[in-house]
Amino acid sequence: MHEPNFKQLQSQLLRVGISPRHVQRTVVELREHLDDLVEAELDAGRDIEDARRAAAKQIGDLQEVAIAMRACPELRSWSYRFPRTAIVVYPLACLALLPAVPVLAGIAHAPQLARWGACMLLGGTVTASMFLLMQLSISLG
Amino acid sequence: MAQSNPPFMSGVPELLLLRLLDQNEMYGYELVRSIRKATGEAISLGEGVIYPALHGLERNGALKSRRKPVRGRTRVYYSLTAKGRTRLDKLQTDWRRIQGGITSALESGYA
């Protein structure tokens, strides 16, 4: 197998606290880079298997990428850089956000809520009409 | 007072990246090719290692990036900021000072 293991790199970087934004972008850029290398090798006349093998060799050991990223503290996520602050801020932020959750959920599911509301209104109108008819039939009958 | 010397090779990839990006905006693959060409293949980085360096420089404000779709792919192009240009000037000055010092030591016969 010549394909570098980007999935493993991704989980490894996330485990050591690299910000998910940087992890995702690094993996995307590495994949693009690998595609460019394969393309260049194919243009040079290699067959696809050889091209993939050569490209993987040129991109290098992904462990080196992981080590280089771990060596950059500025690439770590906020909570890893300031763990003590995160311990205080995260629970408080969760508490503050709790009342907003139903509103946010409502905004996120607005079409479903609108359909549900319309169905309830229709159901209520039908039921009320039936009650009215029954009442009228009792009163008049 | 004498200035302290930065570690020998640790600033080299940074210096090369900033120098090349001072001329044109480029994406990772293009940068690796340009480094090889510009240094006559004397310096060839493990190609994947360029991305942590680029992200670190961007995080420090020396570079900025933008996504650009090219032939159905999304490439991330990097370019130098004003802060990056200042950093480049400093690194170039440091490098020339060290280079001058080493050359002088080699030529004087003390080495």
C-alpha cells in the first residue's frame, strides 16, 4: 500500500491538541500535494503504481509532519494552550448557552417546525369544526 | 553589544519561505518546487513538513492565505504580510551577518 495514512495523522494531531481547523487544512493540503506529485510522476512517464509509490516517498514520513506540528504551540487549540482558563470558561459558557438551545434548535430546524405548526393548526381547526358541528346538531336536534 | 546568533538551520526553511513568498503568492507544492530550484536542489525539505511551517507563519501573522479553485481543485495560496516582510528583513540581516562571520573565519585560517 503506497497511500500515506492521512486518517491516522488526523486523529494523532487531534489527540495532541492541534486545533481542528489546522488539522483539517493540513490534511486537505497534503492530499492535494500528493495528487500534484502523482500527476507530475505520470507526466514523467511512470505507470500509476510507480507514480503513487514515488509520490508517497516524496511527501515523506507523516510522523515528521506530526512532530513539526507538535513543535508549534501556536497551532494548538485554545483549550490546550490555556487549560486552566478553559476549565472555568467552558462550564460557564455552557450554562449561559443553555437557555438559548431551544431557540437555536428552532432556528436550525425552522422548516420542520413550520410544517409541524401548520399540521397542528390544521388538526386543531378540523377538531374544532367537528366539535362545533356536534354542538350544533345537539342544540338543533 | 554583540547580537546572539539564531540556531543554524532552524530559521532556514522560514527564511526561504518568506523570501519566495515575497516575490509571488504560491501554494505548498509550488513552494517546494521553487525552493529546490532556487537552492539548486541543495536544500530539499521533506515535502509534507512545509505545511506546519506555513501554518505557523500564518498564525504568527507573517503570512496570509486564501483559497482559490483551480481546475476543480481548491488550492491554498500563501502571501506575505507587512509583518512577514519585516520578519524577512530581520532574518536576511541575521543570515548575512552569520554568513559573513563564517566566511571571514574560514578565510582567516582559524577554522
